[in-house]
Amino acid sequence: MKNTALSHIHEQLGAKMVPFAGFNMPVQYEGINIEHETVRNAVGVFDVSHMGEFFLKGKNALALIQKVTSNDASKLVDGKIQYSCLPNNDGGIVDDLLVYRITEEEYMLVVNASNIEKDWNWISQHNDLGVEMINASDAYSLLAVQGPKTSEALQSLTDIELSSMEYYSFKIGEFAGFKDIIVSATGYTGSGGFEIYIKNKDAEAVWNAVFKAGAAVDIKPIGLAARDTLRLEMGFCLYGNDINDTTSPIEAGLGWITKFTKDFINSEALKKQKEEGVTKKLIAFEITGKGIPRHGYEIVDENGTVIGEVTSGTMSPSLKKGIGMGYVTKEYAKRDTEIFIQVRKKAIPAKIVRLPFYKA
């Protein structure tokens, strides 16, 4: 089990620690609901140092990214970020990721912790273009500072004008007295904020500076459990739940990051799938009865026939009702369709809705 550079701090703060993607991570501090509301209304800090960072360098860096990712990275300019995925050869997804353009010949890819080795091997095996690849995952720590008061909390630590940064953009500058820090206007919560990439040796000093600067707005540490409820309220896919090696980006509603203006791995098959349609679709639903949906629960029709499966589910702290996502056969995928979630021996009524669940 790996520790992050901040694991000892989480333990000192009394966090409940759990194994996650091979790391010893804080799942909660005060409690999921309290931490969730802190991010929705003020500002909270996640240690997400388990995420992976790859740097791709050279004149063919973009060409390699174009080959292995579904989105069109040629649209990026310096300082911009793109959400994308790595399609496999079988119609599924190796991983979803963020692509940062640092310069015309240098990019950073941010990948999921559980897929670092898999992604590295996948991209490496397709690198016949002489692109220099650096796996810096073990060298970097990552803080996700999230919530509507984040700019106010962090501005005293940097000359970067935080409030004017556009969503999915980043700047490299001084932060908390350290130089060449990547600050990006990204996150996984839907409540705004920034992600800060720092070298492991500087992580504790930056963590302490962030909490000192944010004390006036009651900044708090947040665990991974609240991160999951926050992302689900926004309808953001979680790799391993809502997308995986067997789900296609078209089925998952990720056609918007699947651009057929270029050739990429398995693009012909995915294009055909988009044109001909899919047999199952990822849908969002709200429970209209009483019950909490969970990953793996069956989705059934009014006759009890299985039509799909829940991939993510929870009791929404913001909406105070059960919400979830799951795959159903296409004829049941229209909005407002009534479906039922099999919770133990009871079929709980639910309705298909439009994302996001949480309207800020």
C-alpha cells in the first residue's frame, strides 16, 4: 500500500483511511454529508495525489495524443485542457483522462490512479513516433481545492489571477512561495475550484499554506467519499463504475469527446456505432419511491424483467433523494421513462432524468 506525501497529515487529523487504487487514502473526516456541503457552499481540500501524470515531449507529441485519444487535441492552445478518453481495440475505454497543452511540443496527461500502469503500457506500445515519455506520477502531489469560495481562499498565495481563469485552463507560476507550480481551473465536483500540482517534497508546506490562507472562509479537508457524491450529483463518469474496458464512449454519452474529424484507435468501429446506434445507453435516474440505489443493483421494468444495471448510486446530500446512473437497453433510455431499481426483494420506482442532478 502506497502512502501519499500527505498521508501522515490525514492520520493526524483523524481521517478514516482506506485502501484505494493501491494507496492509503482518507475516505472521510467529519462525515460525508458535512464534507459534501462544505464543498458546495464554501471550500474544501482533497488530497488526490494518487492520480497519474505523464509528460509527452517532442515534435510528434501531438500526433501520438491524436492517435491514442478520442478527442481532437489539435484544438488545444497553450494553457488549455481537454477531457478525453483512450479507446481500446474492442469498443471499450482504456481510461478517461485530461490532456494539458504546455507548449506545442509538450503535453501533460492526467490519468486515473488505478490505471497508471495500464495507461502507460497502452500509450507506450503505440508510441512509434519517437515521442519522449516521462511517467512523473510518483514525483507529484495533487491538491484539489474545490468550492465557490476557492478563489477567495487561495488568491493571497499567488500572483495568478484566479477569479478570471477560464474553466479547463491552467497557468504555471508561483504558488505559496514555490515556483513553476501548475494551477488548473479543473475539478470533479461541479462547485468550481482549482487543482494544484506540486512536487512531493513541497506538498506538506503547500498544504499548510493553503489551510492558513483559507482559514477565514473555514476551509476544511475532504475525503474521497464526499468526492464521489459530489461527482455523481454532476453526472461525471467514474472509471471502473460507469465506464470501463467494455463500455464504449458512444454508449456512455461521451460522443462529445469522440471526434471523427481525425483517425484514432478503433475510430472506424466507433463511428459505425454512432451512425447505426447502440443497444444500451448510460442513463441518469432519480428515485421516486423510498430507497438508495447502489452499484450493481438490477434495473427492471414494470414486469420485473431485467433491463440494465446501476453503475453508480447514492443518497444525494444536496437533493435529499436517491440518485444514480446505469446502463439500460435503448428502448428504456428516454427521459421521464419510469424504471424500477431492485433493492433487495423490492422494486423501487425511479424516473430517468437529464444531467446534472445538481443545478448550481
